[in-house]
Amino acid sequence: MLDNITALSGLIATVWITLGVYIAAKFYPNYDHAKQFCSELGASGSPTEKLSPLINNYPLGILFCLFGWSLINLQDANLAIAATDVLVIIHGIGTWVAGYFPMDKDPFTKSPSFDC
């Protein structure tokens, strides 16, 4: 059963990010999906700074790592698939880091802060 879940985790991540961004945006007054970056939901000082990583980055990081692990366990995988396995897991870890360290509230800032 765990093999099925890890194999489906790539598909689950697609649905999860869609729902997670939609839900987080409901808690961000006047958020506009067409005019703002979804990473602004977790930006420093935003109304959803703490909520967005909890429902987006951290679960998605786990899903990406599970999917990468399922790729590692494929039999007779060639070098390209093996490289993809590692990159998917690195992406999962990067997703956790991105949730822990929020970006600046203005993505077009001329002088970004060191802590964001």
C-alpha cells in the first residue's frame, strides 16, 4: 500500500498545491490570483505568512520526497530517471526551506532584505 501512495504522491502534490493556494488566498484580503505570485501568500508580513507554509510548503515537501523515493525504487531505471529521483527529492527539501524562510512581501523590491 505504501508503494501505491508514494507512486501517487506526484499526482497528489498537483491537487494539493491547487487547493492549498486557493485556501490560503481566502485568508489573504484582496488577494488576486491573476496579479500576485502564490509565494506572496507566505511572504514576510503577509496575513497568511504562517498559514501558507503549513498547508502548502511542508506537506508538499513531504509529497515531493515521497515521489522521489518511489522513483528511486523503480526497477531497471536508467541514468536520466536516477538523476530525476535525486532532483525531485532536492526539490522537496527546497520546498521546506522556502516555507521556513519567507520572501519579502514585495517580489519586485529593489533592495531585498537579508533575512528574507
